[in-house]
Amino acid sequence: MINTVNRRLEAELQESTGEKVRLCYQCKKCSAGCPVAFAMDLLPHEVMKMVQYGQERRLLQCSTIWLCSSCETCSTRCPNDIDIAGVMDGLREMSLEAVYSSDAERALETARLALGDGRRITVSDRIRELSLGEWEGRLIDDLHAEDPAKLDAWYRTPSTVNLKGGEDLAAFRRRVVSFMDEIIATPGGDAALITHGGVICIYLTHLLRMHVDDLWSFSLPNASITTIVLDFKPRLRSFGETAHLDASALGLDGMPAPL
Ligand code: SF4
Ligand code: SF4
């Protein structure tokens, strides 16, 4: 049997990034220097190989392209001057059908940092963080000093705490779930949502059939990646991944940077 290799992916990447992936001869120097390799499901040299073989579906669904921190260590090590970091950028761009962001400036800034300025982003206040009303912008220490019992109740059974001007937890979950339901019903490929910890956690209470009071059962790092697979039903694939952030604390050869 003779199989033909699908060259479309390689050609499209070359057009969008200018990189000639076919020059890769699998020396693996890129993977050997990648500080995030330990967390990737495909190593950088494997990504290059799969681009050459046109394995589009597998590549666009892999976690590697999202864990890559664009540190460019691989690009500087490549003997063929392939900008592997640029190829990762190109694959990220191709993998997303749509990008949504909360209208909060910090979320929009994160979206621009993660995806570049050219990407079309749909901005919505429906994935804005939970409004804390009278507590908005205040320090935890001050709230504790003011009313420790109220703060304790907020952590244990938040739905029982009435915050003046704040959002009801059940209403918060309804707005987030209705937004997600619309995305799920929209035909197309993968979507990225740049949003807030409370939004992700309240959606997970819905997904995992938990009570709204279980909102704080999750500890979600800032700027982390949570992946939900939408096929026969929404399923949690990964939670709070931060390997793309940890790379900045590592040395160029993947060893911890000196303190
Ligand atoms: S840019 Fe950095 S994190 Fe991304 S694949 Fe290359 S070495 Fe790894
Ligand atoms: S360093 Fe360059 S040539 Fe070597 S495997 Fe990586 S991309 Fe290919």
C-alpha cells in the first residue's frame, strides 16, 4: 500500500510563519533544551515530525502548543535555524476557531499576551468575575479584622453570605453556564476563553454536579490553563496547568536558575 503524506499543514504553516519545517532532521536539540518538555504530551522535535507528516488533528489537540512558553530556547539551539517557537505560535493560531475574553482589562491584556495583537477576540461581560459588591477591591486582612465570622462563612458556605451590592452565587453560575452552553452549541473547532478564577470554578461546580457552596473547593493558580473537552458531553481534561509559566523560572538548559 502506498500512503501519500498530507503536505497542506506544512505549507500553511510556512505561509503563516515563514518557517520551513521540512528542514528538520530530528536531531532533538530543541527538545533537549526545552524547559517545559517534562509536561508536554509531544516533545518539540515530535511536533516538527508530525507537521512534516501532516498529522493536523493530533497536533491541534495536543497540550504542547499551549504549554510552550515561547522562551525561544529551542529556536536558538536548532542547527537549521528553524524558529520552532514561531511554529508553536502558528499551531496555536490554527487550533483556535474562536477566542472569548472577559471585558476586564486584566483579562484582555492576558489575551493579547497569549495570542498576540492580531487575533479577533469576542469580549463579553458574561464571563466577568463574580462581583463582590461592598468587598470589591478590599484586602482579605482588612475583611478578617472587620468581621472574621463573615469571612469564614464566605469560605465555607458562600451562598449564605449577603454582600451589599454583590452578585448572588446562583445567578453568577446561571450567567456563566448560559454563556458556556451557547459556545458548546456553536459549530466549529476549539475555543479559548480568557476569564477569571471564580468563573472557571463556578463552571466546574456545574460540570461536576457540585453545590455552589463548593466554589472554593478548587485552588486555581493565576494565568493557568484549564482544558474542557466538548464532545458527547463537557468533560474536564486538565486543571490549572502552569508549566508554561514555570519555564521563566528555569535556566536556558532546563535546569533550575540559581537563586
Ligand atoms: S519556545 Fe521554549 S517552551 Fe516553547 S518549545 Fe521552544 S524551548 Fe520549549
Ligand atoms: S533542533 Fe531543529 S533540526 Fe533538530 S529536531 Fe529540533 S527542529 Fe529539528
